[in-house]
Amino acid sequence: MTSSVVAPALSDVLFACAGCLRDVLAGRSLTESLQEVPDELRAPVQSVSFYVMRQLATGQALSELLLDKKAPNRLLESLLVVALCLLAVDENEERNRARHVPVYDAHTVVNQAVKAAEKHKKTASFKGLVNACLRNFLRNKASLMQAIAVRSEVKWGFPKWWIHQVRQAYPEQWQGILASAAIPGPMTLRVNTRQISREALHRLFSEHGIEAHETGHAGLVLAQAMPVKQIPGFDQGWWSVQDAGAQLAGEIVPVHNGMRVLDACAAPGGKTAHMLELADLDMTVLDVDSYRLARVEENLARLKLDGPHVHLHAADAADLSQWWDGMSFDLVLADVPCTASGIVRRHPDIKWLRQEADLTKTATLQRTIVQALWQTVAPGGYLLYVTCSLFPIEGQEQARYLEMSLADAERLGAPGQILPLAQQSGSVAPHDGFYYALFRKKPVSGKRG
Ligand SMILES: C[S@@+](CC[C@H](N)C(=O)[O-])C[C@H]1O[C@@H](n2cnc3c(N)ncnc32)[C@H](O)[C@@H]1O
């Protein structure tokens, strides 16, 4: 018997996207919201929603211009914004392909958005408004697009405060940094060199027609993103998906066999696994979120890195009384919670979820965590501070503060701020944004470190 897969109706996709957008505007992450989308709709809803997150300022500015007054409810507003983001797509197809832009026929979008409005009691009585508003946009597209193009948030696809912060921190590079978020990141893998060499995996990929190039010590960047199950070696644990910027951690941590290591903010376990791939370690793994910690367990099992040398605890790293037995660590990885401003090309909802006031709150939390963790570092031991942020308050300013305030700390060489910048205008940045600072606790005098 053959089974044919029927593509979902665009009206269902648009309606589900409107629900996801409404959730994000209410402060929920897109990843969480997408989990509630029915399986058969998830792939197209994810693709359209990611695009909408990148183009949100455009959709919102257009809906403001087209409606005489505020939309009657959030769901309707979200449906209009989703449809307007799709209708505003420019006609340069080549550019669109590179940017993974979902392209639909304009009149189909209008008809399907009206059908989507019919699906819910909150939107059904406004289907005439949806129709009028979207048709008005199509009639006046050029002048409306011109009217909003002058707004900085439309030009860059970020909230104003974010543009201001990046511009202030990086007066030479701010445009390249903001532009890099418009294009989805490449699919980069980290080879589990305990299972297979990078050369052997690269060869195997070539035999399967999968084009890739090498990056860093153990990375392979795929020319085309693919579902993980279609790439040889996933179930065998031969590789993990991990951005090249995150893979740098493995090149900085001074790991060697026999070390007692703490990964304090570990989930989903990308860097935990990387360290375990590099050396035989006694590894304590913490995360405050037990649901996320379960992902570390799954990942380590798939990569065949689990065992009695790995100890997982769901606990607050800052509260030593919850989890620490008093035995110090040779190395602590503090990949602390942050604004995640360096990874917005992969999680474009982040730029709308964060508020400017989060910067100081997050920086304070980071200090509290690191100051507690410093007590667990053995004399002569190391602490690697990491964030996936671009904002100096979580990066260089934080590292300077820690250097001054941590007892017996010396700062060692580390890359500092890594910026997501395309090598040429319009091309994909090779890695996300990260910050790395490495500290060592001075050995007790008289003992060699
Ligand atoms: C940037 S992510 C870590 C990414 C991870 N190191 C990796 O490479 O896959 C930060 C993690 O810190 C966790 N977290 C936040 N606050 C924490 C706390 N007080 N104690 C321990 N973990 C915390 C979050 O649940 C989140 O999983």
C-alpha cells in the first residue's frame, strides 16, 4: 500500500503561526510554543514563524499603518502581522532562497488568511477586516513599504534599544552584526572523535553526496542544512549539532585525563559532551532545569559518553548547599544564563522576548553564580566564563569585574568577544556570537600549580 503525504492547508499554517506569534508577544519562547503545534503542521509553521520573527518590525509597522485603530485582539493582530510579513517579501528570488524566505503567491496568502480568520471565534467576525486590510496593502505595497523603510527597527529587524546597544558597543561593526541575523546560521557539526575521526566522517559524507568543509579542531560545516536523521552517524553518536563559536570552548578549556570537572550550567550538554570527548574526566553536571538536564542525559547516552564518571544534578549552581560536597574542582565551566543576543539568527524570537532592563538583571545573576562557583575551584584550577551574548555588560565588563572581585584570580588568554559577522556583505556569518574569559585560581604558595 502506498501512502501519500498531503501538504497542510496554508490557512492552517497561518492560523498556527498567528498563535505562536501571539505567544511570543506575551513572553513565551517560540520553541515552547512550537511544541504545541500538531506534528503535521510543525515544519511549515516553524519555517514561516522563524521568518516572521526576522521580519516582525516590518509586519507590525504595516499593520499599524493599515488599521485605523488598534486591532480588536492579539490573535487577530498576530494573524494580520503574519500575513503582512509574507506579503512584504521582496521579489528578488535569488536573495530569498539564500535567506530561506517562504515565498507564496500574494492572492493565495490573502485568501488563506481570511480562511484562517474563520477558524476561531475571536477572529471570525473580523474576516472582512483581514480581507480589506491585506488587499489594501497589495494595492499600495510600494508606497507603504517606502513609508516604513525609514524606521531603523524595520531596516535592521531589531527593537530600537537593541540597535542602540550594538551600535554603541561596536561603532565600526554594528551594521554587519545586525545584518548577520537576517540569514539563518549554517548547520555545523562537532565530530565525536572518540567514535570516528573527522577525516573518516568527512569522507563518508562525500560518499553520500553531503558537501561539507572543516572548521576548528573537530567541526564540519554542511553546505546545506538537513534533518539530523538523514545524515549518517546520528544514531551511532558520531557527531552533534553545535555552532563553530560554541565549539571554541573545547579549544580553550585546559582539559586532561583524570581532571575533576564541573559543568555548572550544562543543558543541553553541548560543551559537557565536548569536554568528555577530549579527555577522561570525572564530570559533575548541573542545571537548574530538570527537564533540560534530561536532555544532557539523552545526549551523553547517544554519544556513548555516559557512565559512572558522570554525575548529574538538577540544582541551582549559585546555592552550593544544594549540591556541593566540598571537594574542589580542577576546572569549572560557567556557561551562564544570558540574554542570548549572540544567537539570534538561530532563535530570532529572542530579540522580541528580551527587554533592555534584562541586561542588568542577567549580569547580576551571572555574578552571583560565578562568585559562588569560584569557591569550588581548587587552588591552581581554572574557571571558564562563557556567554552567548554580544552585550559588553555580559562580556568584557563582566570579565573585568570578575577579575577584580574573585579572590586569588588571574586572567589567562582567551578569545574574549567573538562577533557574528559575515565575511562578505550578504554572506552567512561563520559562527554565532560568544564571549570567553578564562581565570585561574592562584596556587597556594609553596605548592606548584
Ligand atoms: C547557555 S545555557 C547552557 C548551554 C550548555 N552549556 C551547552 O553548551 O549546551 C545556560 C543553562 O543554564 C541553566 N541555568 C540557569 N540558571 C542556572 C542556575 N542558577 N544554576 C544552574 N543552571 C542554571 C539554564 O537552564 C540553561 O540550561
